[in-house]
Amino acid sequence: MRTAVSASKVTHAYFRKLKAINKQQFLEDIRNSSLCRDPPTNTLDELVECYNNTPRSVLDKHAPVRARHLKSQSRPPWFNDEIVKARRERRSAERKWRAGLCRLTRMLVGWQMRWTSEADAVIAIEKCIRDVRAWMRDDKLMLNDDKSEFLIIGTERQLSKASVDEIKIGQAEVSPVSSVRNLGTWFDSHLDMSTHVTKACASAFYYLYSIQHIRKYLSRESTERLVHAFITSRLDYCNGLLYGAPEYQIKKLQRVMNASVQLVYCAPKYCHITPLLRELHRLPVRLRVDFKLLLVAFKYLTVLAQLS
């Protein structure tokens, strides 16, 4: 569906670059002008005309009038008052969010400044873990000390300065690891999701290789169900965390999806993959990430609308 493009209207704006004026040269030209050296004394009208023309001529010399062409489009038919109001509310919410984020940053910085060394930070973490253990014990739950892991997140420079060797969780001494798994998603020390992408691609290619061995015994519909169950579902799991990920990581996942589509259609390796993706109604990986976030936002707003 294409919307009609509104006709653009060209307007002209005139301005002067006053900040580019050389003040010393400007004052020198004013002093050497006829207004200061030989002002007219015959009539008042001549004096007023000289007073108006002299500064204007000096100003035109140092900051001439420039013209700029501005294109302004008329409001499209779908841009109604309701959308204008929604956009104002969105901008207001963004300003409140930024203000809250600044307050949160100041709180975190203040919390960090209370730690004078890494030892104080480790003591604070161990105290927090003891409180969590006590809360779980009161609710008849158990914290497995041996299977607990902790991860230090930061940039290369920050991690090079960190010297925390271990923390105490119950009776176990736990050392830091380079990556941890939480609810099926892998997080690494740099929090760039590279470990998650690598492991997801390795697992998907393993199932692709297994399905390929029995592909000749399967129909296209059965193969499509297997690919969706073992491969596509893994690519879509928690893919909202990949928003803003580098393009080279997205391309890794896209190669997996392309290989799965080729397996469904028994297509050659170097065939054109876009028509096959369209036939299966599959978006590229980058658009699938955007679609997931938009779907979550839509469901959230729908629930709020139903509750209000």
C-alpha cells in the first residue's frame, strides 16, 4: 500500500551570519564612515537617512544577507489531531523517562562512590547474597551454592582493572566466569550477545544437519514443521535482546534462516533466497527483532486500554 506524497511548498528564509563578524574591523569601518567623520548638518532628514544607511552598508559588508530555501510539506490526510496529541504525549513521556534515567544514574554513581575499594564491593555483594539465602530459607527454598555463578560486566578497560578472584556463596567459593546462561539466554562479560548468537547458530546448524539426513523421507510440510520447531523457534527465542546488535551478528542468524529455507525447498546453495522467504512468510532476522518489540509494546498498550 502506498500513500500519496503531499506536495511540497518552497519558502525562502533570509539571515545574516552575525557570529562571523570581525568586531575590530566592524568598529573601524564605523569610525571611518561618513556618519562619524562628516555627518550631514543641513537638514534633519539627511542626518536620519545617513544614520540608517551607514550601519546597514557596513553590516552588508561584514555579514551580507543570505537566502535559504526551505521545503515545507502540507500535512498528510492521516496526520490528524489524534496523532498530534499522541506524539505530544510520547515526547512528554520521553522527557520524563530521561529525567528518571538521570536520577537513576546519580543514585548508581552515589552508590558506587560509597565503595572505596573492590573489597568493599565484594563484601556488599556477599551481604546481599546472605539476605537472599535467608529470604529463600524462610520460604522453604534452597539456593544451590555449587551451581551458582557470577559475571563481571564491563568494557575491556574496566575488566582489565578488575581483580576479583572469587566471592563466597554459602560454603562455596565461586570464581567469575566469562559467560552465564539465564532462562536459555547467554550473557557475556561485554554484554554484546556474541556468545548467545554463537551458541544459537551452533545449535541450529546441528538440527539442520540432522534433518538433512532424513529430508528425502519427508514432505515439504513436514520439513517446514520440523524446521519451525527446532530452528526458527530458537532464533526467535528472546530475540528482543538483539535489538541494536552489530550487523555481523545479525548476518550469522540470517545465514541459519537462509539454510533452513533452502532445506525446506531442497534449493541449491547459491539460489536467490528472497522469493523463498516471501513464500514462507518469513521476515529477515533484523525485522523479526523489530516485530517482536512492536508486538510486545502493542500487547502492553492493549492491556492498559482494557484495564482503563
